[in-house]
Amino acid sequence: SEPHHCGGRHAARPGHSRRPMSLVTSRMPYAVSARAASNRTSRARASSVVGVSTRWRTSRRSRPAVPTSAVATDKPASDRPSLTKIIEKPPALLSRGERTAAVPYYDGAVDRPVLINDAAREAIASSAAKDFIALPTREDPALVRLRDVLEKGWRVMEPTGSGHAGLWPELFEAGADLIKSQFPQFGDDDAVEVLPGTGWLDPSLESDAIDWVMRRPEGHVVSSKIHFATRLHRDPDSWTNPKTPQRPKDGWTDLAMRDRDRYQYRFVNIWIARSAIDPTGQVWQSPLVVCLPRDGGEREWKFEKRKISMDDTEAEKEYNVRGITLNPKTWIPGTNRLLRPLWQGGAGDAKASGKSTSGDGFGGGEEELTAEEIAKFEFPELTSEDAHSFVTGPAMVFDSFDLWHGAARWEEDKAFTDELRRIDVKGRQPFHRARCSIEMRFRVKIDMKADGAAKRWGPFASAVASGKFRDDGLRDSEAKYDLAKGVVAK
């Protein structure tokens, strides 16, 4: 189908190039069209209780501008594919296995190789990361179905922008099927259940959960309540503002991980790009990059635990996001930002309602925090290392509690960028390149005593079993885990 943009506008069909080519590259197979749903579905009440859970089932050449340029051949007019025909074979650049991106570490962005396509899948397998992340192919039947559900409900749900799973149950049913297709090793129907959302809020606050969210760049022509997370983070300890109501509070593991002595919980996100895809099979801008686990998840990468800073000097110092010109002192206090900085404002600002739709969109405005609460609040920042291996793709299913991830920036020479825009001329248009994506959050509940269940625990479950996120703070830098026993290794 024709690639469309996040705002629901149909992209104009590309004109014919001056030289006929047998390779049709203007129609990217990963992009999802924005057909409106035939019938406007009624939206679940905001206070409804999420009830979605799913059990496991089973010639002449073109001049090469860069070494990876696509090859075009002349064909008789009768043999040339029309510009409306879907590509039967992907462009040559889809065979590319690596690109370079500026990865957003705390101390500043660092250029890192990012693996894509089959090279990324091979790295996942070779690094014993198949329990943590999967990159489904565009032909995967479960992904095709999920995209269809996403397409039908997009325009209805777009004004909301984010919400709990009960607002969009059919999306979470399709998402659960995709998770099953990607992680069959977790167990069979009797061993595994896929639950919507993180479950870390009290049931009375379930309608406040952010189980799905649409994202666009800040300042995009189409308004978006929540933007990209331009810092590497993991979801349970990503919060930089202790007043954010949607963040997990003390005791949340008892809510989200019931009977954890028997059940292993893996917190899995589905991330799907909905905007146009470039000739390498990736988003044009702001790719979500995921760092593969260290030693198959048996050891933490090195990171620094940081404390919240409440003064103007620290806010200014942390303001190092390129391309954003907002003054941090003008930002609404009480709003969590996975963008920098950690702006809290003065004493008078602390009472603001925080009902802002800027930044990450999570409002604040809870009761005043005590000095003790502020003192113990902390969050980790990943330390840059050459050993980090990053992957990305237009559709990813990954453990967001164990894997560091964040929005990066492609950093490649002008010749390569020009080549991409020569192959897809619409890539010259900023609106065409702007990334639009959606994330969905799930829990995979695994009965570790069932026949056929996974034999190894995840690192996050092991950390919680040993007291982390309960009475012993966050995970520790470079901690080791005994995944056979599901505990922190001594």
C-alpha cells in the first residue's frame, strides 16, 4: 500500500525519473498507510479496567554515488514495472547491514555503528540475546495483522495520543500475538500468558496508565503529546522527575509481579515505525536504537546512578540536546522529560499543576516531596563503552526493562545521504523524513514450574528477587546474575 504520513495525509505518488529504472524504490514496504477506519469505533471509557490477556499459541548501470548505491537496468517498456506496483524485491540498499548513528549518552552523543536488517538479527543470535529482542520481518503474519489493526484505529486514537490498553483492546490482542510469534522459547500455552501494560499502578489508577503512545518530533507540524526519548534508558528507572504520577511507586513490584516466586515476568515493548522508510529499510530520522545485553544478560553494563538536581545551575549544565532551542527555564515544572534537562524550577513553581502537553507529556503536580524522598530518588545513566552493540529496525519487540534504548541520530556523510534521497526523491522533504512511531507495553508472565517453560530467568526478575526495586534501591552497575536460579550472583 502507498506509504502515508502520521498526520493521515496520503503521500503524493512520485513522478517518473528522467531515466527508466527497473527498481521501484518510492514505495517502502514497512510504511503503513493512513486509511481511515470504515466505522468509527466507540472508545472505551477512560475508567474501564483493562481486561486484555492472551494465552500462548502456537544493461546500463547508474553512476554509483557511494559504494552501496542501487543498480538500475534498462528494460523494454513492456517489461518495466509501473510506479504503482509494489516492490517484489527490496532495493539493493536493504542488504546493507550497518549504519552510523550518534547515540545519546549522558555525557554527550557518541557515534556508534548500528546494525540493521539481517546483520542485526545475526548479532542478536550470536550475543545470546534472543530472549530479549526480536526484529520481525515485514512478511511476519502477526506483524501484518498488527499493522492492519493499527491502521484501522489510527485516526480514531490519534487525538488521544496515548493511554491505557482498555482504550484500544484490539491493538493489544494483535500485539500479544506478535510477541508469541517472536518468543516461542518462553513456553507453550499452559506456561505463558501475555498481559497488557506494565501493571505498576494501583488498580484504582489503571486508567492513568500509559500502555501505548504515539511519538513524533518536537515542533512537528502535527502536534504530538509525547516526543522521542533522547536519552538512553530502561523503562522502570527512566523517570527523571519523582513527581510524575505515571511513574512506578514504592511497592509497585507487588502489583505488577504477583507470585513472582513461581512466575517470571518480562516487560516487553513493541515499537513500530509508521512514517516513511528509507532505502536501507530504516526510519529516515531519529532511529530507536537498542543496546544488546552484556554476556547474554548475565551482567549489567557499567552505569552511573544520579540524583535529582533542584537548582538552576544544574538544569543549565544538563541542557545539551542538539537541535532543541527551548529555554529550560520556560519549561513547565512537574513534567517528566526523557529529554534533558531535569528542570524543576523554584519553590513557587513546585505547586504548578504540570498539565502540560510539552516534553514527554507526563504531567506532574503531586503533593510536595519530602527531603527524604528527594534524597533517595535516583536514576541511572549508561556509561559509554566501545563494547556496546546497537541494533535498530522499523519494527522491534524487545525487553524494555533489561535493554537500554533511546532515539539516536543518523550520522553519515553527505554522499550517502544524497544517495538515499536520489533513490527516494521524497526523502528531500522534511515532512516525509520526520519519524512517527507507536509503542505498546506488555508483561509476559511465565510459569517457571510448568512443563516446557523457559529454564532461565531474566536479569530484571533476578534483580527484583534479590530485593532491587523493593527495599534495596535500583540495580547496581556491572552486577552479575545467576539466571539459572533467578537471583543476583554473590
